[in-house]
Amino acid sequence: MWQWVAVSVLVLVLAVRVVVALHDRPSRPEAGDSATG
């Protein structure tokens, strides 16, 4: 069942993007001092 695989991948990607956005949310528009990546 590739459908479950596709859904799982989409959910995982969305979750990762949300977590990264919330975790790496800069307090300033242009504050990339501690940005290593």
C-alpha cells in the first residue's frame, strides 16, 4: 500500500518543517549570527 507510505512521508515532512520553523524562529528579520546552516 503505497498510499500509506505517501501519507506518512507527507506528514513527516510537514512535521519536520513545522518543528524547524518553530525552533529556528529568529527574533529579528535579519539575525543570522548563530545560524550555522
